[in-house]
Amino acid sequence: MGCTVGVARSSERAQLNSSLHGCWYAVATVDGVGGAPVAVEVLGTPYVIWRTPDQRLAAVKDQCSHREARLSLGRVEDGCLRCPYHGWAFAEEGRCVEVPSSGVDAPIPPAAHLTPVLLEEHHGLVWLCPGEPTSSVPVIDVDHDPAFTRLNTAMQIWNCSATRMIDNMLDVAHFPYTHAGTFGREQEKEVPKFSLSQLDDTFYGYEYSVVINNEGEAKTMSGGGGDVIGLDMSTGFALPFTVRSTMSYENGIEQVLFMTATPMSSERSMFTFVLWRNDDVSETGQGIVDFELAVALEDQHMLERVPGELSLDHGALVDTASDKASVEWRRRFKALLDEGAV
Ligand code: FES
Ligand SMILES: [Fe+2]
């Protein structure tokens, strides 16, 4: 039987949730949660995030305890989430603090309180854990290095499976074709042999060198140079759904690209990336982000036209030497799902 990640069949959903609900998922940018409730979805379950009076973040399932209305359609008042249907108000920790129809002195029914959902902030992103955490948010080693500046971009929704997104992020063989409009060079279509290793305490993957187009907007990212440029890279994954690529240019510029995919359903996922750079990005930051957004759009265009999830079954796909990081991710991801199977 194939493994599914989304919300396909109910028996598989149970397996899925018990396997993955202890993991952390990037659901929003920190700057993306302001004065209004934010609706997100993880593994088929909708959640709502809002800010408490002291600006901390809070989350509950996006379902009112009264008549199950979508709380994310309501508003935030004095740090409380106000349901749009009958106006019940919920403070942080999901505590119901007001039932307008009952009057101010009436006791709040104990069942009115909602269960809080765990959130953490890392790398300018809001991370949500649907259950009891069994793992940590991936550590990016340059995150606390003062030589590096972090650049965030908005959370996107892609109409494709997160499994296909991770496979794509671990793949260099598509550069000359999928990314012909940005940095890909058709002359560099052969992928040299590489081996997999533990890149640091968090990421597992491979190191390699590439030659890429460095024309026009690409020069913003590389910091200049000729129209073709070589760089040393590494690409690795941290289960379940994050990938980090590091890029070292000959001129000393270092860039770390951290990509996250969050499965909303079997064919819908959230996506964002975070960049760290060791050069001055005060003038170039937006151009660098825009270039990476153009690259991501090329991947999105390809993946949104492929239905369903990537098969995790051994032998179901044709794999070549350049696919071995994806093969290893699929093997480990399947093992993670099997661990949680009941
Ligand atoms: S459904 Fe939320 S207050 Fe009634
Ligand atoms: Fe790509």
C-alpha cells in the first residue's frame, strides 16, 4: 500500500497524523501575523493564529466550541479572538472569557475553552506543532552569526504535494531545464557523481559544484562577475519537510537558502524560503529575494501540473544517480511514517 501525506483516506489519515503530528511546520512569517487572525492549515486541520496583548502568538484549531464557526473569520480585540458568529471571546491558551448572550456574570461553560496549539518562532517564521513535539525546528548554523543578514519572504500556497516539493528541492538535474529562464545552463546538464553525508548536526545531503548563468538580475545575487559563474554548493534535508542549500561564490559571498514545505492536504502545501547572506544587502536585498522568487516560480509551474503525491514505494519511480538524495529522503520519510503507524 502506498503512503500518503495528505488527507486522502481516513485509515491513512490516522496513520499519518500519529506519524507526523509531533513535527514542526512553518505556517506563516512572523511579520505576516499582525492585528487580524491568520488562518492556516496543516495535515488537513485548519488552525487560527493571533497575537495576544503582549504581542506573543497564540493558536487554536480554527473551530469555535459553540457552533464550530471559523474563528479566523472573526477579529482580535484586546488580544482576544472574537468569534464572528455569536461573539464568544477567547484569550490566550484558548480560554473562553466571554459569552455575550449569557451576560457578564454568567459562568463560562468549562467545555467552551479551546485547546491551545504549540507555536514557536524561528528564522522569522512561525512554526506550529499539531501534537506533542517529538523533534525540533531545524537549526541553521549561520542564524546567530553576526556576519550574516536574514531575508524573509511571504508564505505562499502551492497546489501540489509537499512530497514533490522536497524531491524538487533536493534535485540539481532540473537546473538546466526548469531553470533555463533564470540561472540554469543547458551546457551543464550532466550531474557529476556525488556522495551523501551528514552535512552538520541537522542536515543530511551532498556537496557539489555548479556553473550557472550570471546574467542580468543574477548578478544581484552573485555580487557581479562574468555572465557565467561557478560556485560550491551543498544541499541537504531535515525531516520531514525542510531543505537547506548553501552557496559559496568565488568572491567570498556566502548564501544560505532554507526552504520549507508544509502539507495542507495531499495536493496543497505552504511554501516559503529564508535567505542568509554575508554581504551588505541594504541595497540589494529585495532584488535577491525577487530573483529567488522567480526561481521558485519555475519550480511551482512544473510541480503544480503533476497530480497526487510522490510515491514512497521502492521501485515505483525511475531513479538515477542524481536522484539519490531524494531516494534517501523518501526512505527516511517512509521510516518516519512507519514509526508512527499504529
Ligand atoms: S459559533 Fe462561535 S460564538 Fe457561536
Ligand atoms: Fe528548482
